[in-house]
Amino acid sequence: MEKRLYSALQLAKQKDEEGLKEVIHQFEKKIEAELRQTSFQNRDDLRQELVIKVMEAVENYKMEDVPNFEQFIEEQKGKK
């Protein structure tokens, strides 16, 4: 199930297990990169902690704070 992060996040916010799995999958390369920076014997524990952090971030993420396209363009104009 390859979905865009935003779509998967929407599903995960609705307690959809497949959506949450996809969000975690989207971050798998980053998780692997972090695991390579620690000793082999600590990697399983660290992986669990990182997945928990992703799950907490999904739970705490406020979808309503994401601007629509027009809001994004106006915000970018204001930065110039």
C-alpha cells in the first residue's frame, strides 16, 4: 500500500491501522539511518522507541494546521 504521507496520515489520525503502518513505512529509511548510529545490541530497543515516537507524532499532529495551496502561496509571498 504505497500512499502519499499526507493521505496515510489522514487515515492514521482516524485510528486506521493500515494508515499508521504506511506512515511508519514512510519513515523507515530515516529510522534505519538512526539505527546505524548505535551499537548492534541496542538497535531493537531503539527501533521500538523510534516507532513509538512516530506514533506519538501522528497522534499529536494537527491536520487543521496544514495550509491549503492558496494559504501556502500567500505565506510564501509574505516571506519575500
